[in-house]
Amino acid sequence: MTSIENPRDLPKVDELLRDIRLNKIMETLGYVPVRDAVRKILDAAREILLGTQDSDILSDTIYIDYALALNTTHDTDALLTENILTLAVLRKLDDEAKPGIRKVINATGAILHTNLGRAPLAKQALAAVKRSAEGYCSLEFDLANNSRGQRTTSIEALLCRMFDVEAALVVNNNAAAVMLALSSLCRGREVIVSRGELVEIGGLFRIPDIMEESQAILREVGTTNKTHSFDYEKAIGDSTAALLKVHPSNFRLIGFTEEVEEKELASLAHKYNLPLIYDLGSGCISSALASLMPDEPTVASAVDSGADVICFSGDKLVGGPQAGIIIGRAKPLAAMRSHPLMRAFRCDKMTLIALETTLALYLDPDLAKQHIPLLSMALCDLDALRDRTQTLADELSGYGIPAKPEPSEMILGGGSAPELRVPSWALAIRPENTTGSISVVALESSLRAFDPPILCRTSHDVVLLDLRTVSEEEERLITFALVDAFGKEGDIP
Ligand SMILES: *Cc1c(COP(=O)(O)O)cnc(C)c1O
């Protein structure tokens, strides 16, 4: 095939569409998407030939660049031909068929990475979702009485049983849980909160803003570093609706500090016949996990403190799907249940099924440890992790890739337990030390461009891959991706 050098020589749309590969793909995608992709690629080729590409916008010329790069041999650049244009069209169609949210391999070691979807789900939870959601399910149907049912009856009963509380509710996320508590219990009245707890959690969840939105009146007490019981007590008056305690999930106050313990705060609230609302944030349930983070309150300790409304996330230390879990006393929860926002915040069937199945695993702590990925990753055996890392390092060394296990620290992520310092191991690759070297930046981006993308940590001269958050199956893919990355620019056989 001859090289196309002049826009005049570009094939017509119909000519390119005659290619057998495009005909084949038309059988599944239909005519229109394929024709449109051909038009776009021909436009992009015209831009390249005329030199009118706008480098600031992501354009379809990348597909042509990609096809050219793949067909470049050691000595010669590939030429722009009809074949290259067809390959570019195929690549574009392939990209368009992928969903916006894609599977990735998380080798960062951050177990609850918010940008990567927080907690992976237990197999049992996924199976239950599949079983109930691929057809119909008894979401709001009472099978025993052949009547309309309530979507959260069984999950609420499970929560009451697990935590020995009077009532429970489930909403879309913890931000919604706090919003619902403030709107239904405190609207137009004062909520007393310590100045040390006016926190911002990621994604612009800020306590003062949520307060304003719920039309509760924020009554700040104490100072940034110290708040005493008498600060709260002095502020209590006729217009007080509740005391609020917020767990500072993602930071710690250290040094000359004081906060009022939950128990004392609950007693104070009850002395004045007020409820204590406790935004617990992460909501650790597993005692084995709790033992790694002595400073993190648990759901059990929150219940024990006597707080009346306790809110926490389903996808932080619980290890389930995104949800907001509310447990506590019957009276305030009844008011929350009948508030109109409850309808806006209600969960979808897949969330409820996944959450209920995940929570049920906690009834047997060993099952939970074995099957809830958050727990099995956080509590994995350190020697086994080092051995796995060493085995992968040995295999990579066989390909001439310089890798070795290095001591590291476990990262929880998701704005939980910021002080956590649990020793761990990571696979360290210093790519620039090898002959035919490739840079840290090039290696990181090559791994990220892999399918599925592999995400890792880097510092100035090293790429760190943490196998704690990687499955054995994914480990194989990491090996392929690394051999591929080094093979392209290095001297690997
Ligand atoms: C994470 C967190 C929230 C928000 O929870 P989402 O489930 O992400 O909506 C609210 N409060 C605290 C204290 C948190 O840690």
C-alpha cells in the first residue's frame, strides 16, 4: 500500500468502509457508529496532513498516532496508509465500547482508595446481587402475607440484632445519614458542636455547610484544640435540639488538646433530655481490625457510649457498598424515617442486598475475615505477603527486570485512621538502574495504559507495587505488563 501524503489522496468514507475488518465489526455495532468513526478518523488524518491539529484538545489523531506506533519497526517509521487508518478506526471503536468506569488493578496498597471505589465487595455479596437483580426480587413485597412490604425490614432487623439497638435505617451514604438526622431532628433549632470537630471530609462534605443546608443552627463551642464538658453545658438552652459529635476521621489533634468523651457527652445530653447525634465516619465492626487502630472508635463503642443516633459509612471500615447506616434509639429514628428526605436518600436494591450480605458475614468473625476483602487485605499475614512479593521479584528478575521486596507501611485510605502505621512489604522496581533503562514516569504511565490499567506508587527513583491489594490472578497481569513495559524500551528477550 502506498503512503498517503496529500489530503486529496485520503480514501472516501465508503472506500474505507469496504474493509473486511470494518464490515465484520458492523455486524455487532451496526452501520452508523462505524461510519461515524471512519469520518472522524479521516478528519483527523486530514488535520495531520495539513498540520492543523490543536494540541490543546484531545483529538482523534491519537488513534492514528497509536496505529503508527504499533506498526513502527526498529529502523523505520510506519507510513500513513489505508491499513493504518483502518487500525485507527478499530482502536477508536474499541475505546468507545469501554464503559467510563473501568476495572483497574490497585497496586497502590491503599485498601480503601476513594478514587478507586473504596471497598471491594465480598464474593457472597456479589453473588446475592446477581441472583436477585438479574430478574425480579421481593424488594418491597411481603411474601408471607402476600402484601406490600418495606425494602429495609430485614436489613434493619439484622442491624438491631448485631448491635443490640432499638432501631436502624439505611440511606445512600453517610453524608445523607448526617443530613437526614439534622434535617429531621434539628431544623430551625440549635445543634451544639465542638470547634475541634467542624471537619471537612473529602468531596466537600463540611459539617458547617451540611448544618446550613439542613436548616439547623450551628452553635460552636470550645476552641480548636480544647473543648470541655462545661462548654457544651453553658450553651444548652431552650432552642437546643441536640448535641453533635463528629469523629475527625482524616486528621488528628495532637499536643495540648482535650475533647469530651462520648460517654460523658451522652450523659450530659440525657441530663437535659436531648439526643446525642454521633457521626462516627468509618464505623469499624471487626474487633480484629479495631485492634490495629486503637484510636479509632468502633460501632460497638459508639453504641456503648449511649449516643442516640449513630451514623457511619457502608464502604469504609465496614467493607461493603456505598451506604449510610444509622442505628440508635427508636424515637429519633422514627422521626428520621418519616421525613420526606428519606425518600430521596433511599438505597437501590443492589446496595441493600450487597450490604445485608456483607453485614451477615460479620455474624461469624472468621467468615468475615476470610471473605470481606477489606478485612482479608488489612489482616493478611505479613510473612506470606513478603513471600508473595519475593516470588514475584524472582520471576521478574528472570526477565531481567530489577525488582525486590522492600519494607513499607500499610495504607488504609478513604480518610480512615490517618495515624495507622502497620508494617508491610512492597515490590520495589528501580527502572533507571538497568541497561536500556526506562524512566520512573514512563514505567508508571505504561502500567496505567495497560488493559486493565495498573495503578502504583512512585517516588523519585522507584516504582512501588503493593501486592496486599492485588489478587493472585491480577499478579499474572502485572508480570505481563512489566515485561511489556521493559520490552518496549529495554533489552528484555
Ligand atoms: C467519610 C465521612 C463522612 C461521609 O461519608 P460518605 O459515606 O462518604 O458519605 C461523614 N462524616 C465522617 C466523620 C466521615 O468520616
